[in-house]
Amino acid sequence: GAGVSQSPSNKVTEKGKDVELRCDPISGHTALYWYRQSLGQGLEFLIYFQGNSAPDKSGLPSDRFSAERTGGSVSTLTIQRTQQEDSAVYLCASSLGDRDEKLFFGSGTQLSVL
Amino acid sequence: GNSVTQMEGPVTLSEEAFLTINCTYTATGYPSLFWYVQYPGEGLQLLLKATKADDKGSNKGFEATYRKETTSFHLEKGSVQVSDSAVYFCALSKGYSTLTFGKGTMLLVSP
């Protein structure tokens, strides 16, 4: 595609439910990143994929968070048993390679946990 | 660990005013430094970057110089426009493309 695509753009869920967020990176980009943007907190790194493997998962806040990437393309971020503090904008980015350093961001998924 | 500190906003300016947004960093080694911009309703996009000390990144009239001695990468523009209103993020790299971001500074430019 022309840019990084994320879906859904908005998600409202109840506390305790599981949610899945999807990211479709730019075609040909081997590196994919998930960030979280909370009000007043800036961007918080969650996880990085090179191809289908995740060399850096250091930013995942708890074991309720997981992510996978299949076929070196689409990635899914899953949050289990959501909590109110999970409410944030979840941003996905991709880059041509892991040394490219120019990230292309999607518009994000606004997650609201009630 | 690596961290980025940037001035809190919002920064409110009149059109054609001079802009400075301060950014300082803490990092081991020699990181690359970046400014990303997020316009209203859009995703973040790279504005400029510098990869080594004394490098100057520039784009769209914005500039920032990598100052190793002061661990700074301040963003400047000589004459801002209303269309520059956005949130600006300073960031550094860890050697591969995973970036550490500052909290962002909102810029509001009035006509």
C-alpha cells in the first residue's frame, strides 16, 4: 500500500476484554514497530520486528501484551484482559530495514477502555 | 538508559516569529538524532535528522544541529507559518531504528 495502514482507527472496549490491533506496513519494509502514545507521556516503544522475529520486546508493559507478525508483513498487537490504563493511541511504524532509521507511521488506533 | 527531554508546550507564536524548541538527550555512544512532526489528524513523519556530531539537519526551513558537547539538538525556524502548527517530537536511535522519543512539544502559530 501507499502508507502504513492501521485498523481499527478507534476501538472502545470494556475492562477485562481482549482486543486485537492490526498494522499493515508499507510493502517491502522489513522492519515494523509498535509504539504507544498516551496523553502527556509521549511515545513509548513497545516492540520491534525484523521480518517475522522480534529482537526487541523490551517495551511491552506486561504479559497481557503480545504481538506477532506473519509473512513478514501484517502485524497484530493483542492486549488481553484490558485495563483502563491501557487506553492510549497505539501507533505502528515501518522502515525499509533496521538500519534505515526513517520510520513511516500509521495514523494509529485510539483505544478506550471503559 | 537512553532518554530525550524536550521543552513543554504549548509554544504559542505569531506568524513570522522565530522558533526554538529545545531538546537534550542522554545516551551511551553516538546516537543519531531526529525531529518528527505530527500535523493535526495525521501520522508522525520525519522532519529532519543528523547522524553525527556537528551535523546539521534541515528541511522545510527547519534546522537542528547535533551538539555533542551540550548533548542537544534544538529545532529552529526563522519564520514560522500557520501551517507549521503541529506537535514536534525529538528522538534518538539505539543503533538500529528503534527510536526513543521525547514527550512532544505542541506549536500553535496564529495569523
